[in-house]
Amino acid sequence: MITASQLRAARALLGIDQPTLAQRSTLSLPTIQRMETSDGLIRGNVDSLVKVIRALEDMGVELIGEGSTSSVGGRGVRLREPAARTTLRKQKLGTAQPAKR
């Protein structure tokens, strides 16, 4: 799902600290700290992993899984284009208008 390195990199790209991520994901600070000190893939409560991934995505980070399309391969993170962030956020909230034909 997500590695500790990806989590730290995503936070750095967003310019947020651990307490901010904890608040945005509705998790405790010790949970975020534990996730970030994991080796490799973060293991733990699936609900907590989903919450942190959702929070990062809502803030505009795209997590790139192993084998996913990227210019150099491997795991990583990247920021979405601002327009794509807005569209995705609206779709998640159910406020996006379907394309007119």
C-alpha cells in the first residue's frame, strides 16, 4: 500500500508536519510516528492506513505503487496538477458536474 519513505516524502512535498497529518487523517500523533519509522511497507490497522492515504490524496499527493506508470519506475510520490486536484475533490464530494455532450 504505502511505505514509510513514501509517507515522509509526501509530508515533505506538502510542507506539513506530523501533528498536521495526524489531525487531517484523524489519527493520533504516535500512530503517524510509528508509521514513519516502519521498515518498508507500513503494516498495521487497515483503517488507519486508509485514513492516512485518503488525507494525503485529499491534500494533493499521488502515491505511486510498485509497477505503476512513472517516468523512472519504482515507488514514489508526486503532486497532482492543481486542476486535477480540484476535479478529484469535487468528484469525491459528489459536486462534480458530468461532462456535457
